Amino acid sequence: MITYPFQYKRAGSISEAVALLAEGGKALSGGHSLIPSMKLRLNAPDALVDVGRIAELKGIRLDGNELVIGAGSTHGDIASSGLVQQHVPMFAEGAGHIGDPAVRNRGTIGGSLAHADPSADWPAMVLAADATIVVEGPSGSRSIKATDFFTSMFETALAADELITEVRVPVENGARMTYQKFSQPASRYAIVGCAVVKSADGKVRVAFSGVSDTPFRDTAVEEQLNSGQSATSVASGVSVMSDHYASEEYRRHLANVFLKRALNAVA
Amino acid sequence: MHNQVIGKPISRVDGRAKVTGKAKYAAEFTAPDLLHGVVVSSTITKGRITHIDTGDALALDGVVKVFTHQNRPKLAWFDMSYKDLDAPPGSPFRPLHNDRIKYNGQPVALVVAETFEQARYAASLVKIEYAQEPHETDLQHHLDTARKPASGLASLLKPPPPKARGNFDKAFTEAPVQLSTGYVHGFEHHNPMELFSSTVVYGKDGKLTIYDKTQGAPNSQFYVSQVFNIPFRDVRVVSPYVGGGFGSGLRPQYQLFLAVMAARELKQSVRVSLTRQQMFTFGHRPATVQHIDLGAQPDGTLDALRHAATAETSRFEDYIEVVVNWSGALYKAPNAQFDYNVVPLDQYTPLDMRAPGGVTGMSAIECAMDELSYKLGMDPLELRLKNYTEEDPNEKRPFSSKQLRACYQQAAERFGWTKRSPEPRSMREGHTLIGWGMATGVWDANQLPARAEAVLTVNGKLRVSSATADIGTGTYTIMTQIAADTLGLPLEDVLFRLGDTDMPLAPFQGGSLTAGTVGSAVKIVCEDLGKELLKLARKMPNSPFAKAKFDDVFFVEKQMRLKADPSVRIDLQTLVDQNGGRAIRTTATSMTNSLKQGKYTRYAHSAVFVEVQVDEDLGTVKVTRAVTAVAAGRILNPKTARSQIIGGMVWGISKALEEETVMDHRYGRFMNHNLAEYHVPVCADIHELDVLFVEEHDDVVNPLGVKGVGEIGIVGMPAAIANAIFHATGKRVHELPITLDKLM
């Protein structure tokens, strides 16, 4: 399918992008979700603001106790980053299994988070890592905790005129972490994805993608696990999706299986 | 000594044309002022059209006409005229015939406009009202209406079930080990990538040139000529490239009828292409229910075998496939019974789909043999060998060749079958259960008559043609090889053309018979051309060939040479130059040797060994390794042949694990009529596929000794996978496809 006519604007800097977004339109990064959705008329912005060439959005660095990933980093950049592999290995592992090489070379972490597909891989990982998403808007920059970021299916706390600039991930010494998923064979989208971070003190954080219409931290299960019980209440507080890939029953089963496998991996 | 190119792994001669877009398909041909037709499909399954409102559609710019049953031209009256060359017994479906709806998705109107977009939009505005009647589409709920299929013209290619032998009831009752089992599969659709399309170019004189997606241009020509009462000479059908057929192009589909009708009525060129959804509105592999009873001695010797199948068909034609015969030919069980019935339902007539009946029947018998092997505590391969037969028990005649034993041995060795631990669930790695399974494949090796023409141009280039098809199998390539080999020319000096009714007649491409059938015609016509060359040589002054007979010469390196003394040679170019500046032209017909062939059963065979990994927690199945050994006579081109076999193996994985058209019986409509929800394997599903060709010599099947390989690759795969899944999990799934919910 072919998209309808639209305006294309390219931003050279974050401030320029924010100014252009204020005029209306949607930010275009890798375009791997936005362009297909425009072709299918599921999304119909009048203008696209291309943020793909903004140098400030690139790069991965350590800032004190935080790993800072530029929102314009591609999944491939993250998978191959020595800093990520050393400090937040789950991100490197997870990024390496997103889509296929073409997707990993174009798609970005910022784009994926802003799009907030409930089955995407990044949401579970940033939730379990307790990351912070930094955004820039007309009134300056603000930080949003990952746990406050995803509000509904394809909905986030990001305002229409805001741009994600970086993802800040706390670096925890001695933590073990993993991201495990049941992939859709054709797209590698997670039918169920489970991220687990186990701190040095043995406490775990658990997050799921693909299970519900909003990616979520499973606090009920965390409480059970952190008080020495077994995880019997997986996805108890959410409505579990049912579609042609997996029924609600099978999705619940998958959530349990992948939590078990993730816990084994961090044991 | 002079075999240069046959048996060599030659890359496709049409490969470059295909990847550069130079190869044109039916919908890519065009004509001045070409009109575009879009089909409106019925939304009910059974009943009558009570009202049609075409007003909104006709009011649009660019819309030329809306054809319905109310304004279609008068056409041929008798059913006979609508029977194409592959029509089963019955009364063929006639598009826009009357107000009756016979199946869901039936074409009910054709909107013709100046552009495709106009036609498509206008088609959405045609309003049709129906009076609905109750329909029946569920085979399993109507098994009580099963009956013998009508018999049509005696078909050599589709024999009836074999005659019963011995006393099955007695032998089964007395057998110390008994197995009664059943297998079911649902609807499947061919889904070639290329959509069915016909571009009908309307000539000044009213003559038609039709670019059609078909597996046999002559069949389309025949159909159009009969239905529209046009002489053959005024209908030329051209189909040089086909983007996959798998059987769906064996019969003319309704877009051909509609495009020809519109072009003739409007006296203008018209193209009609179907949508992907409409690709689910004609033939399909029929849903089939099978039952098998096996009675055996404790040592595995089969005493009793019964194989019964019931398949669906339409209300208007009795589609038949050969399902139960294979088991009777493969195993020598002295007491055997066979039965095949059909259940007419409110849907379109099924249609041959890659190894029709063969993959269906073999999937059942080879799973049943696996079940029996566990009952006996016997290795599944041992059980096959125990009941191996060197003679066809159905017909009590020998096989023209049967290297199945070598297939079993070589494939088992390549696979490492002896390392198998026989107990189910006994091989695992962590949460992954590993299973090894095997099965047998059998398929026909038929030959039909065919014609071909050969021309040696004044420049010494060879042009060979025959009105066959290449549906992606490699026909262009192997025919080029055969022609080049026969006349000792390099491949680049040979051009083989096909898919045009102006060329000499050949049967449709189907049933794995093209290599043997058209190949024989090409070989013979090139030999005839060689004989003409010899005549020219003999007439030359002081010719060293003066007394030579055709058997005394051979052709190599663009020369004719004497076998007795290869230094006696003459350039083909020199011979062409003797022909008074004219090209040398021969046409020939290859006939089948029915007397000789009729004394033998002619089959290709295969042995398939498969490894699966099943995730115990998730029920997901991965076919991690598969080895197929094929005995198919002489292999003309190991590269294109291997492609055919691995294509069949991939489809076998699809059939075993993924593929099914699911019907909502409340509406009589297929729910997953698109390639997103009609699941087939993606690259990530395919792992190691290994193909072995076992040496096999056959003087009977055809003059080339080849057996086609288009279908044998799929036949054994589904059963081998199902058997491997049982070995991995201990679960016997009786319904294909084996989706993960059936393993949970």
C-alpha cells in the first residue's frame, strides 16, 4: 500500500525538532512502525518531523550511576554496545532479538517506546530495569519513570509536542537480569515477553510485554517472590489479551513459562 | 561419451529474466485502451439473488459496464461445452449463469471500468440482495451422506480404489495384533504468489489473444472456444511464465470466462485479476476423513489392511483423488479392502493440489504404520522392510523400477537412524523434547503424448517449442538441456519456448509428468532434426557419412561425428549451409508405449527421516532436520530437481504443522482467506533440509528414463513429522495441522 500525501520536515537538533513538533505532526525515527501504520491508514499525521539525523539523540554513555542511551540509538547500536553489554546486559540481549537485521539497523529505542506497541520488547525491559525516560518539550525537559510512562495500548505519558531524548538506566552492581520471549515467528514480536532483574540483595523486579494491552510491572508477583513465596499470581491484576496468535488461557500459560525460565536464568 | 549437459546442475535459464522483471506474467501484458474488470463475490453460501442495483456503480466516471446474470450474453447451452480438459464428472460451474448461489464467494458481477481503481471502487457500490437458503459445508457433520463418486471418462491418471484381495474381515479378526485408527485434515488452498489473471487482447478482426495464468494454455483455449463458440484459430492463449500453480491452474478459473465475455461484448481489450481473498473462491485440497485397520503377526507381517477415505466435493461436480490406492501398492498385505467416497457440500469443487490424494493417503497409512510399530515394539523402518514388496499387489504386476529399499537405507544412514532411542519421550535437552520419525513417499510416474517443434536456424541456433507450461518447476531449463544434449550444442545456442497455443500441443503441467512427457517429445523432435542433418550430410559429395545410419552418428561440440571413428566429423553449421539458405524444421509427437508401460506399475519413491524439537512447556514444534532420499529414475538436473524436492519438503512442514483454511460453518465462509492468517512456513521455520537422489534405471517409464519430481517431495513429509512428534511427546495427533494447542 502507498501512503497518502504528507509533509516531510527534517530536524537538525532537538530544539528544532521540538519547535517543528509544536507546529503539528509526528516524529519520525526509524519509521518501522510509523510508516506501515500510515500505509494502512491506521495513523494519518499531516506532517512528519524526521529526527533520524539529530546527532544529540545518538550515543550511549555512563553518567555516574546511570547508563544513558540516546533515544536515537538503533536496536543494533544497543545490542553491540560494550557499555550496554557490561552494565545492562539484558538490553543488549533483548535488542539483539528484536525483529530482523533490517529492523535492528533502522528501528530506535526512542521510536519503539513512543510507539508503545503492547507486544514490543523494550517496554518490558525498561520497566524491569526501572529506567527513566527523558523527554523534551516546549517548556523544557522532564523525566518520566518507566512505570508511569505506558498508559494504555499505544498510549504513553508523552505529549504530542514532546520528543524522547534519552533513556536513563540505573546501573546496579551485582544485579542479574534477563529478557525472555515467545516470538511471533515471522516478525519476532513478543507474543509474551518477560523481563526480570534480580538485585544483589536477591529482590526481583518482573515486567511483561504482550500479555495485556499495556506493558506492566507485575508487582503482585514481585511481592510473592520477594517474600519467599512461589509465583502463583502471574498477571493477576490485568486483563490478558486474546487474539489469533494466542488465547487468553495460552497467554497466561506463556507468562508463567517465561517467568519461570527468566527466574531460572537469573538464579 | 557424448552426454554433455544432462545430469548437470544447470542454473535456471529463465532465472535472469525472472529476477530482472523481464519475465512477464498474465496481468503484466497490456493493450491499447485496456479495460479493467473487478469481480463482485457472493456474500451468502446458498440461495438466490433477488435484486441487483448497479446504479451507483454505473454513475461513476470511467465505469463502462456491470455484467451480471441479468445482462450476460447468451452462451453455450450444454454442460459439455463448459467442461475443460481437467473437469471431473458433473455439471461445471458457469459464472453469471443465473440467480442461483452455489457457494460463498461465487462471482456474481463483473464491473468493467477504464482504470483498475475505478472498477474496484465501483465494485464496492454494487448492491446485491439475496434470498438465503440453509447450507451444508461441514464434512464431519455430513459423513452419513457419503456416496461413491460418479465415474467420468475412464481416467488413466486417476484409477478407482483397488479391488479387494483375500478376506479382510477374517484376517483382521484373527490377527494377533490389531490397529484401528483414523486421520483427518481440513481444507487447504494452493495460494500461488501470482493472483489469477487474464488479459484478453481484442484484435481488430475480433480474434482474441489471451494472456492467462494457467498450467496449460491449450486447456484455456479449448474452454474459451467451446463456451464462446469461437474457432480455435481465433483464440490464442499465451502463458510464458506462471508465478506458481501447484494444481490451481489445471482448470480455467472464472476470471478467464469473465474477461473473455467482457472483451467480446465490449469489443475492447479487458483484464480481470482476482484478489487474494478471491483466490479462496475456487478449487482447494478437499477436507478428508480416513480410517485404517491393520492386522499383523507379532513379527510385523501384515495380514490385513483396510484403507477407507471420505472427502468433500461440491454439489455440482464429483472431484476425485487417488487416496487409498497407495497403501495397497506399498505393502503386500494379502487381505485388503479399499473404499473411497465423497460428500457433496455447498462449496466450490476441490482441485488437484500438489500430490493430490497421494500426500493425503500416505499421511494416513504412514502414521498408521508408525502406530503399529509401537504396538509391535518394532523399529518403524524394520516394519516397512518386513512388508516391502517387489511387485504391486494392487495390480499384481512388477514395478518399472523401485529403488525404495535403497532410499530407506541411504536416508537412514545419512540421518543416523540407528542412534535412535525407541521409547517416546526418551530424547530430550532441557525443556526440549526431541523426536525422530520416518515415513515413505510414493507418487505416479506417468507419461502422456506430447508434440514439439525444433528449428535449426541458418545461424546454427536451435529453437525448440512446445505448448507446455513452466509453473516454476524448471521446465525451460531441463528442456533446454535435453535439446542441447541431443544435438550436441552448447546451452546458449538453444532457446526453448513454451506456453503458447500457436506451438505444438502438449498436456497441462501437472501430475509430475512434464519432464517425462514433454522431455520425450523434445528428445524425439531433436533426433528427427538430427536425422535431417544426416540426410544433408549423406548428400554431400564424397561424404564420409554416405552410408551412415542415424544410430552410427552422435552429436557433440556443434558437430556430427561417426561413433565408429569420431575423427570423422562435420560442423552442424556446414550442414545447415547445405540446406539452400533455409532453416531446418521438424515437428514430432512422442507417443506413450501403452503396451509396454501397461505391464508395469510406474512410481517414484522416497524415504523421509525427520527430527523435531518440541518445547514441552509451549507445545511449539521445530523441524530441525529432515533427510529425503528420492528414487525418481534419471535426474536431468540435480539443482532444479533438488529445488523441487526441498519445495515439497517445506510444503510438507506446512501441511503437518501450519496450513489449514478454516471455515466458519455458520456462514459457509473461509475465515483466514489471506496470507496473514493462512499460515505457511517462513524462513525462520525452515532448518536443515537434505536431499539424496538414489540411482535408479528405468527403461519403461519414457524414452528418457525420468520420473517427475514435482510432487514426490511433499508426500512423505507430513507423516514423518507427525511420527517424530509422537516419538518426542508420546502424543499421537490424528488431525493435521499439528498446532501447538493439540500438543498441550
